[in-house]
Amino acid sequence: MQSKKKEIPKLKKKKKKKEEDEIPGELEVLKDMNIDKEELRNYFFPGNPLKPWDELMLSQCFDEDKPFQKEVKPVIVAAKKLKNFIDDQCHMANYKFESNIKLGGFVDIESLLFPRPNDYLVSRGGRVVTAENLSGKFVLICCFFLPVCYSSCATWRIAAASYDMYSKLKGNFDMVIVAKMRRGWTHDKVAFTSFLDGFPPNCLAVPFHAKSHRHRVCKSLGGLCCLKTLLVDPNQTVLIYTLVFDGDVDYTSFVPLYGAKSTPFPFVSSTKAMRNLKIPSSLEDFLCCKTSDIVSRKILLVNGTFHQESVSISELKSKLVGLYLFTSGHMIRMLPKIAQACSQHGKELEIVLVYFPGENTTRNPQSAEQDLLNVLAKRNLPWWVAPYNSTASIMLDHMFDLGEKIIILGPNGLFVEPHGAELMQMFGFYAYPFRFDCVVRKIWKELRQVTLESFFKLLEIQEFPRTKKVLFYFDYPFCISHAVYSAVKGFSKCNDVQIIMVSLSDGEFSSEITKLQDSDSRDYSKDRVVCHTKGADKSDRFFLRFFNTRFPTIVAFGKDGRISSVLAHRLSSRDEDKAQIKGDLHEEVLSILKDNLQHYDEYELRFSLVEDHLQQGQELRQTKFW
């Protein structure tokens, strides 16, 4: 019997894995856009800055109407699409790994980073580091899934903080980056090294070729698709262990918060420290530095060259300082006008710009200092620029819910005014020294000077009673305030009162009031209420000059012919047919301005017509009608 020949199954040849140097295939649309991969890399790796983009962003702070450069637009569009693709891969439910690491617990750094005898770390410069090099130090380990997951803002915070920590801990600190490469970049060593370039030269990393080692460390920390951070002290006790990504967890929580003291120990959890933070009272505390530290500026010389000069914090402490928290540059178009007005009136105001990197930043924040100095010098703005300090950044971000802010610091710590930007835009130079209580006191004093005769002249009213208390009822014709109108009805029953209604806007105010009077005929004394039909545009001068806004109210004058209340509708209206109008004018002004500040948000600071607003306000406040 002929035996059958045993068939040997053919082994399939393993296809040689092609290095994925191209953009992930799922994004076919990017190929059609013909975008260079190196340009896209700038939006995902902090070490590869795109300087023209930064310059463009700074320039637009001064010239908001300047269009984006044509060559930048396609890259922005492509970067957003690539970011969406990356975000789609970041589903935490698919990557759940348990970790035994606990706050206050012990972590054996040697076993974690050097599990085998031949394991080592490398620095950016190629220096080989072994376990003994980390002994007795603070060690911060960060696992990144590259390109960075979600927004790069958290990555930038970590990069900036690492510069700070290396500088302040001086040999007692090391940072270790552990990178997991995303599909499409698995074999892209250039992407790996580009990312490292955004961190300090001393920063360490698990080598690129040690793929399994990098995977094992990230898995041990419990993170394989997101940013995970672990900080241990010299005794290898866990100080911080957290997951960090924008929109879910406070991305500042990974940073140990320390002050301006010479010894930044012990480290404390920023979450705990933030609860106890109080607004600083001195310039050095705001900047988290020493009085001997310096700020710099560049001056444009006559021959067209620039001269850079520096001054210590101690020299600025005795002056009025506007601490400009620069994020988006929205205030930078208004601030030169305020500074110029101060100079013209011989008043002192030193501007210190503090830079806060945003999520679109593509460079190390510390290098932005020179860029800002150059941009300011080109526009002949002699402002000081403070060196970047991540501790100050995190502290101020938490305190002021960071947007565009100008914090006013009085000479020698006399006062701190966090609403400098709002006061500048609302009142211009009139608010100098840009202190809220000073503005309240100034407005109160001027209101006390307004006479009944001058008020009638302002509203162009020819005849007025001289023997009664005069109440001016200001309201809008088509949205009448019920609270104010109810007070008017009560006051109308008093024998010693004359009420004059004035419209706050154009419209048939008299017809609207007539309708209300007819419906309230049993409870309304019409003979004591007169409607002034031509005062809409005139009343603006009064309200905008003193309060920067119009609002329904009753302004009351006493028998002495002086203002007794600007919120008379909040007072009791009668006592035996006589009006009781004993308002506290100072408290009323304080209440009005507080309410204005509370509702004056960043949208107004950003989009108000700054030039017209400041010019009109300045002209109004230079005019006295009493």
C-alpha cells in the first residue's frame, strides 16, 4: 500500500513591519491637504517651536484685525483634524489597569525604573543614568501617550514646572519621562526626541529602543493612554500620584506648590495648599520670587536699536505697579492709553507683564520672555517682563480664575486691587490709582456737589419746585422696573414730594406711564408726577459719568437742594404723608459699583470698543455741570 506523502503546511512569511513614518492612514483627508508632517509636529510636541506662529499670535494682541497668514491656516485646520483623531483613541474604559500606588505609601523607584541589571535612563544629551543617580532625590515620573492626549495644555504645565523644579531644588530633583508612542508614531524616534526637547536638558527618559520597558512602567503606574504622574520624596514616599488631562481633573494638581522661601520643603499637595491660599500683599509674593530677583524691559533708542535694562523687585516695590497677567492679550490694546494718560498727568504707573502660556503655545514658556520684550520694544512700550515661574502661574490661576487681569499693587504693599483692568476700562484715568475704594470715595464727593439747579439745567428743565423734595424717576419706556415703579406710587402720596419722570432711552415714556396710571388710578396721585419727555439723551451724561452704566432708579434731592439718595426706591416711602428719604449716599455708590464689577466679565473687557469708550468717558469726567 502506497503511503501518502505527509503534507507539510506552508508557513506564512511574516511581513516585515513597515516603519510608520506617515501620518495615520485613517486621516486620508490630511494627505489631500499636502501638509508637511514636520509642521504638524509643532502642534503636538513642545520641543519643536514654530516661531512665526508665536510672533503672529503676539502681533494680533496689538492688531486684532490683522488676518492670519495664509501659510498658517492649513496647518491649523490639519492640526485640529489630527487632534480629533488622537482624542478618539483616548477612551479610558478600554485601558483600565490597577495600581497599588497610594498617597503616603512607599514606592521602590529602583524596582520600578530599573527592574533588570542592565536597565538605564538617558538624558537629552545622551548621558546614561543608573539607579544610584536617583538615590536621595525627589523624583517625578510622568507617563505620556504621544502625541499628547487631549489638549497639550497639561503637558505644557508639566514642562514649565519641571524647569522651575530643577532650578529651585538644585541637584535634589530629577524628572523621568516615560513615553508610549501612539499608532502612527510607533517607530518615530524623531517624534520621541522632539517631545523631549521641550523639557530641561537634565530631564531623563526611558530610552526609545526599550519599548517593553516603557510599556511596563506605564502599566505599573496605571496609565497607558493618558498622562500619569508620580512624585516621591528622597525616602521614596508618594507625595503626588494623579491622572492629568484637561476637562476632567485639575491639570495643575500634579505640581508641588512651594513658595518663595529659600528652602522649598516640605512638598505639599497643591490641592491641600490651594485651600489655604490667600491673596499676596507684595510684588515678590505675587511672582513667587525674592526681592533681589529682576525683571527686564527693552527701550527703543533714537538710532533704531534696542537697549535692554533690568531692575530688581525691591526697586519696584515703592512704586504703583500694574501686574498684567498676560494670557490672550485682549487688554494690551487699552493699557498703553491708560499708561499714556498717567504719564501726561505726571502720575506713576509701572507695568509688569506676567506671561501665562495657553493651550496653543508651541514653545517653552521661559523662552517667551525675549519674544515679549522684542514685541513690546517694537511698539515702544517700556513695560517690564517678569521671568516665567510656574509656581506663580498655578497660584494666580487658582486665585483669579485666570483670564486677562491687571492687579494693582500700591507702593510698599499699601493695597492690592484685583479689579484693575475693570476699573481702567470702566473709568479710564479717572480711576487712578485704580483702587476700588478710591473710585467710590471720588464719585461720592462729586455727587455731593451736584445741586438741584445744576441737575435741572443738565436735563434742560426750565421750571422746578423749590419748596419740595424733588425725586427724579429714571426708567426704560418698554421694560419698566416694577420695584422702582412701586416706590414711585408710594412717594406720589406724600405732600412734600414732586416726582419728575425721565426716560433712559428714546420712546413714548409718557404713554406707557399713562397706561400704568390708568390701571392704578385708585392708588396713584397723578398731580405729583410730571413726565419730562426730552431727557433721554441728557440723562446719559449723568449716569455714564458717575456709574458707567444706566439703570432704573430714583434720584432724590432734599430740601437743601443736594442729592440725598441715588437709590431712593430702596428706602421707606412715607410717614404721615411725608417722604422719608434718609439714604447713605456713600453706601449706595459702593453698592452700585460692586454690582457693576460683579457683572463686568471678560467678554466686555475683550470686545468693548476700547478707544471710543475711553475717549467718551474721559470727556464726560472732565466736564462738571454743578
